[in-house]
Amino acid sequence: MSNKTKTNKTLTSLGIILASLGLTYAPIPGVKQTVIIVSGTELEEPLQELETRFEQEYPSIDLELKFQGSQDIVNNYIDKKNDFTPAILIPANAQILEELNNRWKAQNNSEPFYNKPKAIAKTILVGIAWQERGKILFPDGKFSWSNIEQAMQQRNWSKIGGKANWGSFDFVTTNPTRSNSGQLTLNLWAQSKNNTLNSPETESLFSLIKKSVYQPPRSTDILLQEFISRGANDGDVATVYESVALYRWSQAKTTQGQPYQIYYPNPTIETVATAAVLGQNINQNTAEAANKFIDFITQAKQQEIFVRYGFRPVIPDLNVSSVPNSPWGQNIPGAMPNPSVTIEQPPNSQKIGEIQRLWMRK
């Protein structure tokens, strides 16, 4: 065989190899790149709007949105309970991703994320109450964990200054084994009593809450939709994210004929929805498409969409009151662009684990 023939065969073989690699790692012309995103339910509406806008700008990328409670996002991924392969996870805060990172590394000899997770939107934990009942429970207009605890102990509105026909006192929060807002609620409540999580007083508090909260919902937005649709007979006070409280306030006014009041616990906790591109079971092109979406939604125009849905931006110098159709400009009772309360960071993954274990033991 001549040297020329050998050279041609070698080049042909290399061409076949490169072509096969191209089929593996490069998108086929005319075929859309699918990126599956799993997010907390509190982001459902803004992400659906952003999905449409992104696909118009990037027609070769097809986004597929799925929504779960923030703790479920971690558990379902670690335990391989999903029947799909996610490319992006967006739980309510970075601490949830820290938990995923720790659990993944304990079980696998690899990094869970393609690159460093990125903050996309912020909100804080607030309380809401139907206005007439909020005036009785918080007579000075300030949110109070101790007042809620006393109302739970008394059980009936007639015993705490409310009307007899209001019936039982009903507090609502999400399931802390499945949802971040429930975890933040229990953390702040225990903190308000100056107790550690392992104290007898905190154990007694958690027991009271668990007995009082009937079938806690798995996610914050589901909680609020049920709170609104059922009305005051099934829920008097709840803890939710400020974002969903602002966004769904008009629905409460329409459905129940009365608005709820927003209250800011002092201190409260800021939670930063954070997006992570996964490093497992997706190819490089899918990861790059996923990163394009995350970069897209952190740009100023897209951050304004988050503001219209009640979230606070992660970019500096964007005034929430100046954004067109901002909920902070709609005279929502109690809503404050700059609430005069202390805003703390969420508990770390170790403390969240302690909260969950204590809740499950009660």
C-alpha cells in the first residue's frame, strides 16, 4: 500500500471520528436543544413569561419548566426520583443547593454542578392575615410570633378578642420537610424565643405548631392559593414569601371580597433564588444553553419582570418602586419597598437538617 493511500485512510478515519464527536457534542441543524429546568413553585409565573421571551431570542433552544417544592428539588434529584434529566435547578435559596452539594459529594466522587450557582431573584419571609383578624391578633400593627403562639394555645378567636363566629384560630405554613418557607418560619419562631433548636422549649413549640397546622402544603405558592380560595374559615394567618404575597394580593381581593394585610417579622430572612447548572448526564452544549438562560434572566430587562411578580432584583440600582406595574406602587396594605426590619441570611444546611429532624419527631 502506497504512503499516499495510507495517508488518505488515516485522514478518512480521523474525519469519521471527528464527525461522530460532532454528532455527540454539537446540536444537529434544525433540531432544538432542550433544557429542562426544575424550579420552586414561587417562580412559576415569572419563569413562564421569561421562557417565552428567551425562546424568541434563542429559537434553537427549547426550555421545559417543571416545578417542585424547594426541598423536594434536592431530594428528588439526589434520590433519582425524577423521570426526566434536569439541566438547571432553581430552589428558593443557595443554602438548599449547599445541602445538595454536600449530599451529592458524600454519595459520589464528583462535583454536582457544571459551574458556580448564580443568584437570580430575591424575596423575604412575611406574614399575612385577613385584615379584620390581623387587627385583633396584631393590635399594634406589628407581626408577633408570641401572639400567634398564644392564639394557638387558646385555639378559638372568642378567647383572644375575636368574634365567636370566626371559630377556631388557624395558622398556616408549609411542610418544612418539603418547602423552604416552612423551614424559615420554624427557624425564626424558635429564634424569637431565644432558644436553641435542641431545647425543651423549642421541642414544645414545634409540637404545638405541628398539632395546629393541618396538612401543611408542600410549597409556598400552593399554600397561598389555598389560603385565598378557602378564605378566613380555613386560614387566618400564614407565613409566605413577600413575592407571592404581593403577586396574589389582587386575587384575594377579587375572590374573597377583602384583601389580606402583609406584615414583616422583625427580624425576617432574605431568601435568594439561585440557579445551578448540573454537571451530570447532560452534554456540553446543553450546559452552555443552560448558562445562556441564566445569563439572560439576570439582565436588567428580565429583572424587571421578576419585580413585577413581587421579587426583589439581584442587580444593583434597580428601584422596585420605579418599575412599571410594580406591586410596590399598588397600595397593597402593609407592603414596603424598604421595610424597617432586620434582614438575616437563611439558616445553613446543618440547621435546616436539625429543623427537619425535630419536626419529624413531633
